[in-house]
Amino acid sequence: MLVLSRTLDETIMIGEDVCITVVDIRGDKVRLGVTAPRHVKVHRQEVYEAIQRENREAARLDPDQIRPVLAPERKSVVVSRI
């Protein structure tokens, strides 16, 4: 792990496209701003882990369990015109 020290308004570059800027420091909390291209997904770790967990659970589903969600049965509707 690379450990860097930054002060308020200083930035860390990751590659050529991602900037991490220290936006605010209050007590033991640091607020970071992330600038990245739209195709780069940025999540807090706990959100990333929840997404991964949901993806693993979805991958274990039987295709018959998800078929009604993907293509729900359409009920016929009779419309009479007078």
C-alpha cells in the first residue's frame, strides 16, 4: 500500500484520468473529491462489496426464477369499441 500525505485542496493523480482531492478535513474525517471519466466506476468500499454480493447471488439463480422478471407474461385485454 502506498501511503501519501495531503493537505486541504491538494490532489493525488491515479493514472492520467483520475484525480483525488482533499476537499475538507473535520476532526477524524476527511472528505475526498473524485474526478474520473464516466466509464470508471467509483464507489465507497461498503457499496462496492454490496454490489459484488448481489452479483454473486444473482449469478446463482436458476434461469427459471428470473424469466418472469425479464419477460413477464402479458395478459390479453379485450377492448370493445362502441
